[in-house]
Amino acid sequence: MEWYEQERFWEYYLPILIESATPTHVREQVDQIVKLLAVPDGARILDLGCGIGRHCLELARRGYRVTGVDRTARVP
């Protein structure tokens, strides 16, 4: 079994990964991404490894057409 398939790994690290980014932090990160990549308004964006979709949601709020894909994403 690969490390990313082990439940124990995610039980330990998922709370750290999810709780580390506040909404303000996510907005700042998206500001930087859009600026650094010079993403045009309304562009299509593919977010691979999107996790729970924090960045996808912020990009969509800004009018981008976003597709997020994550192998480990779970719907409760």
C-alpha cells in the first residue's frame, strides 16, 4: 500500500493541512497565483491535487472556470 493510501497518514496530517490555511490566507495565495501566472479573467483552470477545494472555490468566486481533481478527496 502506498503512503497516500494509508488511513493512518491522513488521520494525522489532514487536520494539519486543512487547519493551516485561513480564508484570508487562501485569498492571499490566490492573489499571488493569479498575479504570478498572469491568469486572464474568466480563464479555465485545472487544479490537480486540490484537496478539499479551498483554492478552487476562491478562484470560482473570482469568475474563473475551475475543475478540481484530487485522488484523496472524500465526500462526508
